[in-house]
Amino acid sequence: MRRDLALTGAARQMERPVRSIACLVFVAFLGLAFWAGAAWIAEVIMRTYGQSF
């Protein structure tokens, strides 16, 4: 491998789209986990107050 190729950062630019896709997948996973938790909390609250009336 040529030394100047590694020092100029040209090798790093090839992995950038993979990092972008991984970041989008991670953000989508966080969003899904947030809404699943919100739905679970809402279900617990509705179940708790529904039985008390």
C-alpha cells in the first residue's frame, strides 16, 4: 500500500457511506424503542386506571 494514500485520508472516505447508514439505522432503532416504551407506559396507565373505576 502506498504511504501517501493512507496519510491523505483517501482510505477513510470509502467507509463514510457505511457509517451514515449505520447512524440512520441506530437513530431509527432509538425512535422505535422510544415509541414502544411510550406505548407500553400508556398501556400500563390505562390498565391501572381502567380497573379502578
